[in-house]
Amino acid sequence: MARAKEHINLVFIGHVDHGKSTTVGRLLYDTGNVDEQAMRKLKEKAEQLGKKGFEFAFVMDQLKEEQERGVTIDLAHKRFDTDKYYFTIIDAPGHKDFIKNMITGASQADCAVLIVAGNDGVNAQTIEHLRLSKIFGVGQLIVAVNKMDISGVDYSEKRYKEVIEDVKKHAKQAGWNVDKIRFIPLASFPGQNVIKKPDKMPWWTGDTLLEAINKFEVPQKPVNLPLRLPIQDVYNITGIGVVPVGRVETGIMKVGDKVMIVPGREGKGVPGEVKSIEMHHEAVNQAEPGDNIGFSVKGVGKKDIARGDVLGRDDNVPTVATEFTAQIVVMNHPSVITVGYTPVFHIHTAQVACQFVEIIKKINPATGQEITENKDILKNGDAAIVKLRPVQPIVIEKNTVIPQMSRFAIRDSGATVGAGMCMDLVKKQL
């Protein structure tokens, strides 16, 4: 079946309370993807909870706890159509406790909209999200300066330009090509420049948010690479059986495929056959990179597989590594990293502690030159080639073979310490 519109995964990122959820809600409402009645209910609910002005945010923040706390905890996925594309919008948490979900979001996204509040400007998470989205291969970025309506900002072009200059400086340090980033002003709550041209910012003659996202380019899908689908969750559904859920990273998955899910509970891999595939509650015959799907597999029990396992075809089984060599960058460590350090690595949907076994070489991240002094300690801003040993075997691929499956973030006590990609590995014999 031919797909009418090209599909793009779009993540909204940025610091907590800068208006990501409100922006997404307003966009969905103004484009008719959320109807009047639903919006009225959300507005009443917001007022009852003493959260007046949160109605647009509630469109995405559907978890009860999120509505009571007024923060986005989990990733919300929502289909959104423009005349040109169909987007899966991922609204990622800005709150630092929830950054692991944001990492999952960024690693699933082709394009990103970074929301920066006009009154607050660049904050800690703004910088971290710029770095992470770059490392995780988000290809295209729009920066939206939101809350232009807030008193003190008062739709000022001067303030808009100040924020942009600040963002550019940090984006450049994070490795973005600043000339390729597009910038727009927004006031999402009153709906200025979301889908309608703003009457309060006569100085702005550029795109609205809707026009801007419509100008994203469809990323090339890695359909020619081997099939890789990291498992995000496993459900047991009456009448169907075990339904794993995840996003196809590379390759094509078809009904009838003979597959292998590794490492699996026993560590030897779990074979099966794809019986059905469902996407946005519709049965499909095949799934492509970027598709978020649920599927049923003959021969796989609920206890056999878990989040972090990866599915591939049985003639090209995902690589399970007992050790790997990676290029990493240290972003935010309280002291220094030395051999023996064992933080948690977030690799696709897996979370596994990995030990630093050897610091092979230290590199100047700006120039790529090797640094010879103090090479046995790594601190913030350092880049290095290191040898790592996971506490249990994990699925990871070499960056030269399947780049989408090579990237990871390093987390320790609630903060993202660093990130990197796998260059080489020692394969576990299954």
C-alpha cells in the first residue's frame, strides 16, 4: 500500500515550563486536530485543578499525575497531519528528573522544535537538550522563542533577537550548524504565530510555526540496512497474546518475517514469526524506519522478552556485545571519570550499567587532536575513546554498520553525564 504522505517524527524539547506542551496543544487545536468540545472539557478541568491557562498543555499531558503536577513526565505520541506531511509529535519532558524519557524522545526524532521562553531565555536544560539532540542524530532544528506575550517581553523584537543570539552561541558549541537552524517568535497561549500570522508582532514577516514545520525535509529512511527494532514495552492483550511495542530503527519488517529477539531472558535469543503489525490502531502489512508499531509474534511468551531487547530477522540477528569501544563526550560530571566508573548507559530502549575498563585516548573535542597529558582522567568537556564492559550483554551496533543503533547517553544519579557512539565491539556468541 502506498502511503499518501511522508512521515516525520518531530520532538518538542526545551527547559521545563517554557511552554512545550502548550505549544503542541495550541498547534493541534488551531489545526482542528482537537475539537472544541474536548478543548472546553480540558479548560474546565484546568480551572478545577487550579491550573488556569494549562488547557493546551493538557492536550498532550493526559496522564492524571501530569495534570495535577503541571509537568510532562512521560513521552506522549500524537499523530498530526499537515497538508504536506503526517507527523508523529513527541512531547518530551523538560523537567530534569525526566530526562531519560527526553533521551528516548530525541533518539526517536528526525526533527526537533526547541522552545525557549522569551522572558527566561537560555536555561540549563536548553543547553543540555541542544547537545543531546545533536548527539542522538536529530537532523533538523527549529528554535521557537515562546512567551513573547509575557509582560516584560511585550512582543519586543529586540528581546527576541537577544534570545536568538544566546541560543546560537550554545547551539554552535553543541555542534549544530547555526546557519541551518531556523528561528521563529511565538506566543503559544494566545496563539500568536502558531498557525496564524501574528497581529501583535508586525515586525515579524517570517514563517508561522505551522509553515516552519512544513518546511522540514523528509529524512532518508535507512530501509536498506538490516531490520532493527528495539522493544519499548511488552503487553499481553486478550485474544491476541503477547504484543511487543517499539519503533523500527532500520530495515523493513513484514508480516510473516522469521525473527530473532535478543538477548532475551535466557540470553540466547528468542525466535519467532511476525503474525500481525499494527500502527496507529490500523493493521499494516509492513513497517518502515520511524514507524511506531505494536506487533504479535508467534512463539514468544510474555516473560521471554523485555524492554531493551532488540528484534531483527533471523538471517541477520542484532549484535549482542560483551564489551565495546566507544567515542564519548563528557558533558556534566560532578568530578572526574576514571577507570572502574560504572554509570548507567541508555542505548536505544535499554538501560544497562557499563564499566569504564580503559581510557584508550583523550581527544580535544574542538580539533579532534589527541591530548596526552592527564589521559587517565576525564572531566567535563573532554572527549575520549574508551573501552566499556556492560554488566550484562547488550545489543549495540558499530557506528559504521548501523549508526542508528550505536548511540547512547551516560547517566548517573539523575543527570546526563555524557554521550557517545560505539566504534567497535566484542560479539557474544549466542
